[in-house]
Amino acid sequence: MNRLVLRPGHDRRLRAGHPWIFSNEVGTIEGEPIGGDAVHLVSAGGDFLGTGYYNPHSLIASRLLSRQPADIDSPEFFRPRLLAAQAYRQAVYGDAEGVRLVHGEGDGLPGLVVDRYGPVLSVQFLALGMERRRHLLLPLLLEQFRPTAMVARNDVAVRELEGLPQTVELLHGEVPADLTVNEHGLRLRVDVVGGQKTGHFLDQKENHLALRERVSGQRVLDLFCYSGSWALHAALFGAQAVTGIDISPSAVALAEENARLNGLAGVCTFQRADVFDFLRQAARTGQRFGTVILDPPAFVKSRKKLPEAIRGYLTVNRRAMELVEPGGYLFTCSCSFHLGREPFLDLLRQAAALARRSVRLVELRGQAYDHPVLLACPETEYLKCAVLQVL
């Protein structure tokens, strides 16, 4: 077996439970591994630390799969992990149609994401090591979950960091043209081929429920609305009128279709607009809303872009706070793991000061239960959802 021998003192994080080895932590390489090959990870003192796969072109040189010597090129290595991931979701969600079945490191399968939308699986191979093992994983996924169709949504920038192309592939079967999932009684259309992420935002499922008892009879504004799932939940929970804003024409069209599908087109309206421009115009015209929902895309694509992204978050949160009626709510989210919980809360404090509003934190929520966080790997906790009351 090829071996990565770590530099002295650079094994502490791995011993503490983190599954990544960075390239600057590797002292010597024994053997001649190529990208994706299995490697043993060894401390500078010769202690065996685990088995992972190797990528010489990535900042993350190896991702750990086992703390034991293991054959990670056998389907029998992956089968029990997939079964354990399925059992966890079954216990939490039963036979729910929209579920993340595998969440990378959170399920001991770094670089693999599997989402279920009814009879269809949407799969992402986000690391070279998993891409190299797709021939092992695909038959297991077909055998275990029995989808009628499976799509690889590998059109994500993180693959370029692994030296992989961005692609979308139909791996099995045929995707239904009218694919929908049931979320809390709402039917939501899912575009697994051209939609955002893997076709839907499964990580906000529980957070949508936090709208209950907070929007009844109100005018609600949903910013960066995408397919309208926040807006439709607001309408479901008794909002008087909901306005959704997104810059994408296809997102607005999808949101409008979802509103019609659920008989909520009379409550929910959607507009194509730049959110920042809309906020400025709304402030000029004195618009106010009982609840504002702010669920933007990840502004922070890399750590070096963090200062620029914080300025964007600060501006959009300040403007959103200015539109909330006294006593109303702001649901504000960040899906950027580079922006941690405390920096996010500090940013919201600054936004409140700039908006000259007194704001209290009612809840600080995270990602859905089917997106489990590996405690030793902070990078797996990415979603923050703050429920604020603007006084």
C-alpha cells in the first residue's frame, strides 16, 4: 500500500477526528500513488492513522475513509456505510420523497452526495477519490434504492479544485418531466437536470416550519426565492400575501408553477429582479412587510473572498431589516461555511446598528437532519438560519 507520512506535529487534527489531510501536512510519500489511489496515512513517528484516497493536485491531499487498514476498492467497503446512511434517514423521515441520503463526510463517505427525489436519485461525486470509485458505487445505489432514474449533478465548482470537469450526466433510466416531491403537504417541482444544487434545497426543510405562527395575516417578502419553497410555506401557514424576488427567469417561472400547482397563485406572486436593486426601490417607496425571508446563494466562494462577501451580506441584511414592520420577523440565512456562526451573528449585529433597528435573536437554526454535521469537521456545518424579531 502507498503511504503518506505526515510531518511531525501535523497528525493532531486527524487524531482528533477530522477526515482531511492538507498537502502542506504531508512530509514524504512512499510509493508512487496517482490521483484517486488508496493510501495509508502514517504519523511521522510511524503510527498508522487510517486509510484514505489521494489527490496530488488538490489542497486536500487525502480524505480519510477508515481508521483501520481497509480495502476501499471493494464494494463491500461501501455497502455497510450506504446501509447505515439509509437506516438513519429512514428513522428520521420514514419514506419521505425529498431526502439527502448521503451527506459526504457526515456519513463517512467524503466527496459523495446522494439526494432522493421520489423515484429519482441525484448524485454528486465531489472528490477525485469518489469519482474513481463510481463504478463501485453506482451498482450499489441502484441495488439499494432502486431508482427509476439517476442523474449525476457534477456541475459544481469544487470539482475543478479536484482536477475534475463539470458535467451533468444521465446515469440510469429517464427522468420524469413532471417530477415533484411532497414537503409538508406542498407539491414542489424538482429540476434534477438544470435546477440549482441537485434540483431542490433539501437543507431548509425544518427551517421552513419555523414560519408557522409567525406569518399569519402578514405581507411576506421572500428574497432570492428560487423555486418559491419559503414563499409557499409562508402562504401555507396563513400569510395574507407573499412576494418572491429572484434574478433568474427560470427560477421565477418554477416558483410560479409551484404556486399554481398548490392552488396558491392568488397569494404568492413572483418578480424577476436584482434583490439589491429591489431593496433600494422598496426603501424609497416606503414598503413594509411583516416578515422578510433572506436566503441568498453562497456569497463566499473561498476564504480569500470573505471580506467582499461580508460587505454583501451586511448590505442585504441591513436593507432587509429596514423593511420589517415593528414586531415583525427577519429569517436570514447563510450557506457559506467560510462564514461561521459567530461572524454571522456579528455581521447581523452590525446590520442592525446600520439600520437603526433594535433586533432580538429568537432562534439560530442549522441544516436539516439529513445533512448531518461531523463534529470534528466544522466544514460540514455550513447552513445558518437566524430568526430575528425587529422591534
